[in-house]
Amino acid sequence: MQTIISFPHLTPFPNQLSPVPFPSLTHFSSLSIPRSLTVAHWRILLRASTSESISTSTSTIAVDNSDSADSTAFVIRARNQIGLLQVITRVFKVLGLTVDRATVEFEGDFFVKTFFVTDSHGNKIEDSDSLQRIKRALAEAIAGEDDGGNGTISVTRSAANRGIVVRRPGLAEAIGERRAKAERMFSLMDGFLKNDPLTLQKDILNHVEYTVARSRFSFDDFEAYQALSHSVRDRLIERWHDTHVYVKRTKPKRLYFLSLEFLMGRSLSNSVINLGIQDQYAEALSQLGFEFEVVAEQEGDAALGNGGLARLSACQMDSLATLDYPAWGYGLRYEYGLFRQIIVDGFQHEQPDYWLNYGNPWEIERIHVTYEVKFYGTVEEVEMNGEKHQVWVPGETVEAVAYDNPIPGYGTRNTINLRLWAAKPSNKFDLEAYNTGDYINSVVNRQRAETISNVLYPDDRNHQGKELRLKQQYFFVSASLQDIIRRFKEAHNNFDELPDKVALHLNDTHPSLSIAEIMRILVDEEHLVWNKAWDIACKVFSFTTHTVVAEGLEKIPVDLLGSLLPRHLQILYEINFKFMEELKKKIGLDYNRLSRMSIVEEGAVKSIRMANLSIVGSHAVNGVSKLHLDTLKMNTFKDFYELWPEKFQYKTNGVTQRRWIVVSNPSLCALISKWLGTEAWIRNADLLTGLRDLVDNTDFHQEWKMVKKVNKMRLAEYIETMSGVKVSLDAMFDVQVKRIHEYKRQLLNILGIIHRYDCIKNMDKNDRRKVVPRVCIIGGKAAPGYEIAKKIIKLSHAVAEKINNDTDIGDLLKLVFIPDYNVSVAELVIPGADLSQHLRFANLTFVIVPFLRLIDVTNE
């Protein structure tokens, strides 16, 4: 009878959820099995895997230093097993050794492999102690494989004079003892954590006492939130681990989503809904004397982003997990968010948003996952094997430390990872300061390094701010690509496979330095020829642009880039030179067009056009809507579209019904599920088209209106609490909430409100009876250095004070500004909106202004 493990396929194609048959026992030694197997299954597997077990004496390791003048030959005879070659080569790699070449011969069930190895300096290994340590490490690794281990070894450098230690989970000298330990371990971890209310209550109380360190007999709502979150995280981690094991074993093509911003919002409600256990948690908390909604309100927003670009990133992560893609997100772990917006006398004031002040229960610090990131310095030319190579000698080095955040899918066990980087000082600098007794310098170095990931959107009105912003971009890019390339090289030996196994998506131009960085890695470190490296780069990158205004496209001054990243500037010049030469062959000497399409802008300030770089270095360019794409093709990137029309496409900006209906609008969620007769639309949005059949159903319309009224009541209560303004539920709620910017047309909206007010003031009583009452709601933050945006906020408050205090107007018109707008506030505002005004194309302003006086304020 075949055993079936119910676990989704993780492929680059959505909705493939067929179960995975259990592999044959010959593959057991290199496979990690999910927890869904029973203890009985494990006993059978252990007996099968050890029934033909061979003692370590069956395998032999010999050293031959006479066979080659420039390398040491390790001759290994062992039983032929899948994955053993990878284990052996990994041991050599961890020991810092290089395998120059290898041969293999077969003797029945055994093989004889000869590895010709050199040390880290390319020399032959002759020291007897070193040879003995290497042989011991190999022997332990091979013995583990012969024991029927799981193929996962950890080779680490131990304390002084202990050499190399190879550790395996549950490894014991005797096979019988090892089997007993394995049985005991899996009996303790047999099955996933249970989700009945009693088990959930026990988990919550355990976290109250042992994680939060509060008495289980006395804890408040916030402490209940902390314990509840850790309980939910435990369940995420189970799925997360099994997802990574499965993907690592099946080796599909992986998607890496690179974004400097992820506006995730609150995680608790979204997580329990995606896990399908919200009702169980609500019941468990209720029996403990808490309300789930009240506890969930204790969570603050993760301040990792600002506007639509960041929400796109968050929705992408949710959708990728739900559709079973093997995906990772990469970003920065900002300690301070954009800022907290405080309104005083109508003026915006900024306060630090230290969102980590009370901890973040959803993240896992990976202190062992660190990478060096380099800045400044010089580029030197060296000769290697008769060829000249460029070597970057950095002037400053910092460490990137990983923080992982599990992202669950809805209706699937798939749980993917959002890895965020925090900056720490390099150990090298700390050691130098310690050796010289310069403690103060050590502290200064730490503060300077940590500044890189301190704040989202540093004020870039001066050189220091611009440099910090560029440092953030490269820090994030360098750490992410090192992590991605390291993971690729663990499973693959040939960079020709990179486009088939890795997809890198650039969310706007912030991560565009990835193109130059991957060229540096492939050319300078992996020594690929330029043309081959460029072909690989163009195949792995795709690009989403969020900007349609040419003036808003990102540019980096050449002087700044050359100082901070000298090798990357050389690479960018080389990319542009080759692109210009190819372009001349296609369009001739049209210098105006060549100038527009050049990656390097020759102007008053010589700069690198990051959008042009992203288009040239990507195989696909994505707009965030059809209208947006049309603007890109006809205006912003017209020259590139004419050259590469096949590159341009669009995917609608980030929307997920899990966050924006199920979490933030539960009444509407229940209504839709009732009338469609299924909850499957929560995973498959196409099913919402079934609502078209209800367009003339009066009962459905009545229930829909009731849901809207309830949502408007919630929003009206929030408005009154926040501003003191009492609004009518019979009014149309007209909403425009987004970052304050001239081209996002809040100013035009306010001018329209002034015109509406003027029209109503000049109407007679009969005409006023025809007016639809309206509550105009505006919200958003202005960048600290954006004076005009700040004046728009002040104008909004001045107009609101005039209109809201005019008893002659009454409830016919109100204006409300919502401060400190974020995802959690949006979850309250959007369900209560009757009209959402969010078109923001700059070219529309020239159409709208002449018609401001034609706004119809009557009920047509």
C-alpha cells in the first residue's frame, strides 16, 4: 500500500495541489519527511533503512601524495548512495579546500572516488595533522550516510585545537541507540500542533508565562496579544520549515521579489485567517476572558513602507504564498518607519515612528546568516591567468544580518519567507578598536553602520541624505544577491542554469543596482566573460515601474555613485557603452533619441538613469494597470517601447481579497460567501463574477446596503473620535487617501470642494433639496522636505474649518483630514467609502482644471 503525503507542489505555476507520493526507500537517506507520518511509519522506515546498514569499517579513506605534484589525492571507497558525492564535496568546501579534479570507478555496490585537492592557497596538503583532521571529517560524514541519516550535515569549525566537527541531528555511535533517539524525537514531534480551543489556550498561557514572562493569572490585553502572536507564529514555523524542505529537495525555479518597501500592515488577523483558525482562536480567547478583536487591536503596523509601491509588495507576497509559488521577498528592516504624522493647527509635524519599541513577535533573527557589504575604496587592475581583471578594494565594510518573517498562503500549507536585512558593524572594525583600546571609536563605527537600516526615506535634500539613501539601496541589493547566489551554488554548479532556476523581480528602480551588482559578481568573482554574464543578467531580471512622470524617475549623480561604489560606476559605463553601440546599429545616428535612451544623462549634473538601466537589463517591463502601461508606451518610455514592444506588459497593482475583504470587511465577506454559496472566491477571485447574476436581486441589494451602512457607522465613529466632527450616515463618503503630492491631485480635489461649497452657498432652498450630502475625506503624509505638500495639508484644514462650522451648509458638505494614515486606518476607511478618488496621472491635471467650474453638485 502506497503512503501519500498531502503537501502542495511548489512550482512556478499556480494551483498545482496534487499530493506527492512517498519516494522509494532508496531515497530515504537524502530526504526530510514532513510531520504527517505516524510513529509507526517512522519505525518501518528506520528498519528498512538500517536493515542493510554497513559499519564505518566498510568505507575506507586513503591519502596519496605521490600521484600528483601540485595536489593531494583523497581516495574514498564507500557504498554507492544518492547524495553522498554532494556530502563529500561540501566537507571539502567547508574546510576551505578546493577540488581541482576527480575520478570515479565502480566496484559492484561500491565506488572508488579520487579527489585531487589543494588548500586555500592552491598548495598541496602535506601536514600530517591537517590530513588526519580532513580524513576524520570525511569519515564522520560518510559514516552518517551509511547509517541511513537524512543527508543533512553541519560542518563547523570548533574551538581551538579541536579541528573540524561534523554534527548530525540525533547522531549516536551505535545504530540501535541512534534509532531509539530518532523514534523518540519523531514521537514527540508526530503531527502538527493541534488547533482545538483547549490546545490553543494552553499554548497561549505557556507563552504568557515563558515567552512574555508574565503570570498566567494576571496579564493584560497587550500581553495577551504577544502570547497569542507567538502561538500563531509556532504554527507558521511548522509550515514554513516543511515548505523550505520541500522546495530545497525539488529544486524548482525560485522567484525573488526585491523591494525596499513592504507595507504589510498588521499580521495577526491576516495570519489566523490564512491558517483557517480564526474562529478557534476567538473561542479560546473568549473562554480566557478576552475578545479576539480587542487583542488584535494591540498590534501596531509594521512601518516598512509608505504608499502603493509598498502595498504592491505586501499583496504580492500574500498572493505568491497562496498560489504555491516558491518565492522569497527581500527588503530592509527599518528601525524607524517613515514618521508619525501629528497635526497641530493644521500643520503637519513629524515624530519618530519607532515601531520596534515593543518588539516584533513575527520575526526570527538569523544571527548566523550574515554577509559583508562593501563601500568606497578603489578599483585595482590585476593579472590572473594571463588576463586582466578588476578588483574592488573597499574602504568600508558593514555586516548585513537577516531577519525572517513567515508569510502564509490561504488554503494551502505553503508558507514563504520575507527576509529583511539589518545593518551591523563589521567584526573586523570592532576587533581593531578593541585591540587599540579605542572603545569610543568602536561605538561610533557601530552607530554609523546601523544608520543604514535606521529609517525609511532619509531626508535627501542634502548630500549626506542622498548618500545614505544610496547606501541603503546597495546594502539591500548586495546582501540579497549574496544570499541568492549562495543558495543557487549550493544546488547547482553551472551559472548557465541561473536563468532556469532564478527569477529576480525589481519593484521599481530602488533595487536597480542589482543589475550592476550581478554583473560584478559574475565577471569579477566568478570570472565569466562579459557577454555571457550580460546574457544571464537580462534573462533573470524583470522590472515593475510605478512612476509615469519623467521628472519623477530616479537618477543618481555620477560623482556620488563613483565615490560610494567605484566598481559599479565602471560597470554601468560599460553597460551603457555596449547598449549605445547596439542601438546605433538599429536606429542610426539619431542623437536626440540616443541621448534620451542613454543610461548616462549628460546634463548640469551628470547622472545615471535608473529606469533606463532597469529596462535595458530586464526581459520584461511591467506597468501597474492598463492605463498606466498605455502612458508608459505612448509617453514615458515611448523610445524603449518602439525598440522592444515585446518587453512591455501590465499586472494590476497589488490587491488581495484576503486583506481587503476578509480581514477588513468581514460583513461583506460573509455576504458574498452566502450569495455565491462558497468561500472559494477567497482564493480564486474569478468566482466573484458570479455576483453579476445578482444585479437585479432586491434582497441581495438590501443586504449589501446594510453592510455598507455598518461600515460607514464604524468610520463615522472613528472620524468623530479623531476630529470631533459628526457626519451624517446618509451622506456620500468621498475618499482620497494616499501620499500627499502635487501630481496625485489632492490640491485639485480641495479646489473642487471649495467650488462645491460655493455652489451650495449660492443655491436657493429648492435646489439644495436636490443636493447629495457629501463627506469628503482626505488622508496621507507629506514628505518632511516637501513644502508644497505640507501647504496642501494646511489648506485642507483651513477649508475644513470654514465648511464644517458653517451652519448654513449643515450636513450637505463636510471635509475631514485623517492624520497618520496607514494600513490599519485604511482597513477602516476603505470599507466605509462610497466614492474612491485615486486616479493620479499628471497629464490628467491639464484636462481637469478647465472643468472645475462645471462640477455638478446636484442629484442627477
